[in-house]
Amino acid sequence: MSHHYSIRNLLNIKDNNITFDENFCSTETIKKVKAKVFHGTLTYQPKACYACGHVFDDQIIKHGFKTSLIKMPSISGFHTYLKLRKQRYFCKHCHSTFT
């Protein structure tokens, strides 16, 4: 059983496209409260551009990441967050970016 599965199970995450870093958990102060923060990455190959609908091809390229901080249910009394790096894409057909 991979640690990705165990963490997804702990956080009740169903998306298999989310993986977790080697140092997947840290303690950080968020809104003046000590919290557990899990560090994950979401990457996948989109079926089409979200803006223009063009089917995925070599003109839709990876374009960095956008990080989101998502509140999760508390674990062991700690406020818990998922700091998720989401793959961004750039569509050369319509010059839009999307995650």
C-alpha cells in the first residue's frame, strides 16, 4: 500500500490524480492557529481546453502550478489543511490558461 493511498484515505480524498510529497505533512500557523498542513500535487492530462473546448493536443501545454489552501476536517484536534499544487495548462489555440 503506497503512502499516497494512506494519506488520501486519511483525508477522505477520492481523486487518484492527487499525490503527496515525501515531506507530506508540516505544522504551520494559519490564521494565528497551529495547524497540520498536508502537501499534495494534482496533475493530469485534460481531455480538452476548458476555455475553447479544443481537444487536447500538443498545443495545450503544462504551464506551472497554482497553489490552493483547502480546509479539511480536523485530525487529532488540529485544524487541518491541504496545500494543493494544481497543474496549470496554457492553450495555444485560444491563449487561455486553466487548471
